Amino acid sequence: MSTQEQYHDSAEKHVSGESVYINDIDGGSRMLHGYVLYSKLAHAKINSIDVSKAKAFEGVHAVLTANDIPGQNQMGPVVHDEVCLANNEVTFVGQAIALIAAENEDIARAAANQIKIDFEELPAILTLDEAIEKGEMIGTPRIIERGNIKEGLANSRHRLKGTLTTGAQEHWYLETQSCLCVPGEHKEMNVFSSTQHPSETQAIVAEVLGVPRNEVVVEIRRMGGAFGGKETQANHVAAWSALLAYHTKKPVKIHLFRDDDQIMTGKRHPFKSTYEIGFNDDGRINAYQIELNANAGSATDLSMAILERAVFHADNAYFIPNISVVGKAWKTNLASNTAFRGFGGPQGMAVIENAVDRVAQFLKKDPAEIRYINFYGLTDKNTTHYEQLVENNRLFTIYDQLIDSSEYFQRRKAITDFNAKSKYVKRGLALTPVKFGISFTTSFLNQAGALVNIYQDGTVLVNHGGTEMGQGLHTKMLQVAASELGVTPQHIKVNATNTSKVPNTSATAASSGSDLNGMAVKNAIDKLRTRLTPLAAKLLSQKFNASVSESSIAFENDKVFDRNSPSNSIKFTELISAAYLNQISLSATGFYKTPDIHFDKTKGRGKPFHYFAFGMAVSEVEVDTLTGHYQNIRTDILHDAGKSINENIDLGQVEGAFIQGVGWCTTEVIKWNDKGHMLNHSPDTYKIPSVQDIPKDFRVELLKDAPNPNTIKQSKAVGEPPFMLAFSVWLAIKDALAAVADHNIDFDYELPASNEVILKVARELCKGNE
Ligand code: MTE
Ligand code: MOS
């Protein structure tokens, strides 16, 4: 099997059911089940909590409130504004108030019902509009500007103004938030947490327990999906189960019930953005002014970083000489919103993509042509609003190939003909590009570590700081180790991620898991090879009675040989036993930090990204304007994954991200009632994509011959960028709707384009037609 065909390292285990998730770990007969009692009120003062009845309940081992926290009552990951357990106030529906450890979940729930809390309801802010009106801002505005926006707008031949709202999105990881904590001796705590960020989970558990970090070990084999939802918010369940384990001195597991998970955890930030776009007769954008407003929920969490990424991506793929981007985050009485695939990028890009569509309709031109003429240039017009050079720009290559392979213009004509004959069923087509910056925008986070052990039998154990959530990171790391060490994959194992093996890691996020950890693994293996090479030269020289120089030693296919006479080889295992006898260390750590990235927040200038990922999609949909139903007829995607380490995994990432994006853009609606209760907290009312949402004809390809300089094996990050290709579906629906009024009426659009929204727009346009 070539390494390109390397299966996902969990594939067989998933199929056979052997894969171990937190809930599959045997906590032993002493294990207790943790349960979290949360607020049903969006904002209230807590006058008193009486847990006496719950404590007396048979089978209950502990009932804890804020007063029982030995360390800090705090789990805010960046800003300390998020209590672990509500103290004298609750600020959203779903906020944890008390914890119960019991012999089973039923007992814990029954005991929770016995807890008496005296609340005094307070006014709650539940919408972005209200938060803006009341000035409830979180952090300070983020601003990036270039050129002169006032003059730019004034000098533009045409101007369009608008507002766009984009909705929340539930992560819907199949494995809900889970953690098992096993207390060790004295202050030790072993934490098995479904977390994207083991080092932060370790830090929060240590802080809550009031113990140093060297007493806490966090381990994660794999998550059953995360999508950003376990970047910070896995810490919560970890902190709660650690508290219960600490007090009971028994293993305690918390595995959130689906509805509770949906109610208690944050979502993708809903945004409301206002903009004005100035352009000329040819469709060139001359000026763009945008204010992005994020609904942060009740605490900061990652909101500021998410807002920053939205601000960085407000341009998407377009060069705009005069641009002003302002981002603001607002506080509401909802669960704190958090990371979700794309991390603010989708919210920033949606606005310009919709605006460009309006420009096209205004000028009666094809939107693809307007997009094309505004793309970042290859030799000029090639710096972003924060003045990063757009290097290795692949927009034109992708555009040319995709326009061709999707037969865009032929189909455009066919659709126009179809729509002329079809009164109620309309078809629409859209091409949308993605340019997505790769790196954590907080520069110091771009670091990773690894620990590679070779054992005496020649087998290899790779530890790295990244976590597996289904995206195939461990498989890619296995492939990197295999090729760098010249050992076949069956002799290599990638270990569960463990903070005692690789410390001080960053979250596996920002799509940079393989970029960062791949380089760290390579660095560790480089060290091992440097140690082993002199011995290899000596052994080969002795065995074949030749003079073999160290510089010609090669490691390949479980063999070590002289490149000048490859038949003179010894087995890798032979070299390793000799190395052990020669007292050579067979274990090495690796480290990597992304070079040359920096960003000055006050000036709004710098090079925040190591490089950009590019992709494009063309989607065709059919909309029934009488029911609001739409069907995706065909999607063509061409995505740039550099020189892919594993094409099947990358194709899976592109398909999965796209479909997840389609969910956000079309069917996934979250509403809250006037008490702050979420109305869509289970799969019967919250519609993630189903088989029907997959394009009937789905053609996904990776861009060929596209090695990426200065990355592991010339690959490119792929986890998030294709999410935003779903705009092609969202705007194809808009295109179909516009056909109702022969593309003559400009109308307000929103995201998601749910059946309800489609129907509403169709009705309005019909009226306009009468
Ligand atoms: N793919 C699967 N199957 N499950 C996930 O939870 N998360 C996405 C993406 N792909 C996710 C996924 C998100 S939000 C990110 S940031 C990246 O994977 C993280 O992994 P990477 O950096 O290794 O690409
Ligand atoms: Mo991904 S949203 O960066 O975890």
C-alpha cells in the first residue's frame, strides 16, 4: 500500500466498534456518574441554594456548589470572566449551578430535582440589537483600514448599502462533551477528556482544584467530532468532573445528554453586519466599509480571536484599495459562543460574497465575472487590507480550471432558458471562491511539540501535541513519521495525546494541526537520524567491508543502506538493537514554531498568516418558490490542499467541511424565545444536513501539482477552508430567487436561507412583480 492510500488509523476500529471514546473507558466499579444542574433562567440573582435534601438522597456521594471549589471558581480560557459554578448570579440558560456525583445517572437527576434555589429574576439581554443598543460590548473594537474609505466611497461610480445577518450553528459532534476523572495519590488527577486542547484542559482543572499543573495529566485518544466546540468548552465538563472526583476520591464521569449539551454549550457566533460597497461601471470594487457585530453570549471565551479572524477575512479573495473593517463583540445572556470551523472567517466572508452578488445584479453582469476581475492580483493588487502579500496566489488557476470543468457559462445559459419557461420552479447557479489564512492569528500559539520513542524491537511510538477528532491528523502524523524514518507504517503507532508526554501545546485548531505537529514530529526524527547515522555508517562499513560515508546513509522501507550501493543494507531493527547496545538514546523530543509571522494589533498591519489556502465551488440548485424547498442539483469543487499527504483524507475533509457549511447556510436554524430558552436543542428541531442535502451530482477534486513551500511535505491545511465553499449553494439559491423577478429587484437576503427565508423572499419578489 502506498502511503497515499494509507487508511485512516481509526477506520477499522470504527467499523468493528473497537474505537475507544471517553464513554468506552472502563472507570471501574467505584466510578460515579456526574450530573450538572443548570440554570433555567437567562439572568437572575441567586439568593440561596439548599442542597441538603439532595445530599441525603440514597446513592448520592457529593453535591457541590461554588463554595466547594478548592481553587479558583473560574474557567475563562483567555479572559477570566466565566465562573465554573454560578455563585450569586446566573447569566444564561444552561449555566452550571451545582454538581452531583451519584451511583447512576437516574439517581443524580432525581437528586438534582431536590435542590432548592431561591432566584430573583433580572432583565436579560437576548438579542444582538438590544446588546448594541445598550452598549454591552466585550473587549475593544478591532479595526483594520487601508486607503481612504470616505474618498473611496465618494469617488465610486455606484454605491450599495446593506445589512446581513448570519445565524448560529450547533457543532453537533456525535460524541457529546465527556470527561472521566480518576484521582491518583495525594493531589494527582488523571483526566480523560474529549478535548481539542489538552494543555488548556490541564490548566483549567489545575486552577479549579488549586493544584499545580504537574499534578494533572490530560489524555485523549480521539474525539467523536469537535469542530471547534471542544476547543475551550471541553474544559467545562473536565473541570466539573475533576471537582466531583476530588471531593469523592472516586473516578467520576460526565457525559452530557444531547439536549443538555446543546443547551449548555456555545455555538457559532451569530453576526449582524452593515456595509457599503462602492464600485465602478466595470464592476471593480473601489471601496468597502463594513462593521461586523458578533453575538458573544455571556462571556468572552474565544470571541475576540474569532472576531479578529472575521475582520481578517472581510475581503475574502478580493483586492479592495479603500477598505475599512470594524469588528465588535457584544455581550448577551446566552451561552458563551465559541470556535466553530472557520472561526469567524465564514461570518466575515458571507458579507462580501453577498455584496459582490448585488454588484453583479446591479450591473447586469454575471457574478463570476465580477468576482474574477476583483481577485487579488499575481503581480500587483496583491496585498490584503492588513498588508500581507498574497503569495502563491492560485485563484486564477483554480478559476480557469473550474469554469471549464463545471461548464459554468454553458450551464448559465441553460438555466436562463429553463427559468424563462418555468414559473414556480427556478434554478440558480453560483461560483464562490475562498482565500483562507492559515496560522493562529495570536502568533505565539503557532508552536508544537513531539516525542518520538524507538523501542528495542524497532517499533516506533509517536507522541505529538495534536488531537484526533476524525480529521485524520494521527494518520498524517503516522505517514510523516514513516517517510522521515524510512519505517513502514505497521511498525509505527501514534499514541493518544497526553500532556505528560508533550507539554504546553496549543489547541488542535485553526486547521494547522498537521502543519505544526508534522514539523515537530519531523524535528524529533531528524534528531534520531542524526544520532543513528554514524552507527549505521560504521555497521555498513564493517559488514560490507567498504567505506561508507555518513552523508550517503539512507533510511527507507525498514532498511538502512548506502545510497551509492543500495544492496548493501541492514535492517532498521538491526540498527536499533546495535544502537541500544552502544548506549545511544532512542528517544527524542521535537519542536516547531512557524517562522516569520507577526501582527501589530494597534496598527492593523503584519503577516498574521504563514500562507493562504484557496478553493472554489460552483453549485446549481433548484428552488420551489411555492414551498421554499430547494435541491442541490450539482456541486463542483476544486480545492487547493498543496501536495496532499493523504488525498482520501483531504477529499473527506473538503466534502465534510462543504456539507457542514451547507448546513449553516441553509437548514440549521437556532432560535431563542423571549426567556432565552433555545428552541432547537435536539435533532428533531435542529436540522443538520441529511443525505438529501448532498448534491445529486457531487464532483470534488484537489488542485494538482500544487506543492506548498515551507510546510510539512509541501502540504496545506485543509480542515476549515472548504467550509466556506458552501456559499456557492447559498448564493445559487439567491440566484434562483432573483430569477422570480428576472434579476431586476434587489432584495434583502440572510443566512441561513432556510425554507422559511426562501419562501418569504419568493413571496416578496412575486408581489414586486405584480
Ligand atoms: N473533521 C472531523 N472529522 N471532525 C472534526 O471535529 N474539526 C475541524 C476540521 N475537520 C473536525 C474536522 C476543525 S474546526 C478544525 S480547526 C480542524 O479539523 C482541526 O484539525 P487539523 O488542524 O488537524 O486540520
Ligand atoms: Mo477549529 S474552529 O479552529 O477548532
